Amino acid sequence: MLNPGGYLAFADLYTEVGSFHEPDMQVQKGFEPANLKKMLIAGGLHIIQYRHCFEIQRHKEHV
């Protein structure tokens, strides 16, 4: 649904085991950029670029 010459941008976690969230949360566990690029190309997009742009360190509280 992009206009010709349009951009798609998003941010998410890289693939991880789910340890970033609380143990009982059912969440999407990130993505692998190379696999996502293949899917986007298969969907007709081109000039696919990705980069590591920010990192959050989660410090778990001790109970």
C-alpha cells in the first residue's frame, strides 16, 4: 500500500528468546534482518536497508 517511491520504516528487537519482557508475556520475539529483507523483496519492495540504530539494556529488578 506504499505510494511509488514511498518509504517503509520500523524498529523492533533483533531475534531473541523472550528474555527482554516479563516471563509470562506472550510477545513477538523480534526479527532477523536478513530474513525480513528476503520477505520484503518477495513482496515487491527494493532498496532494502537495515542497520542497528539503538540498543536498550534492560536491568532486571531483584525481588
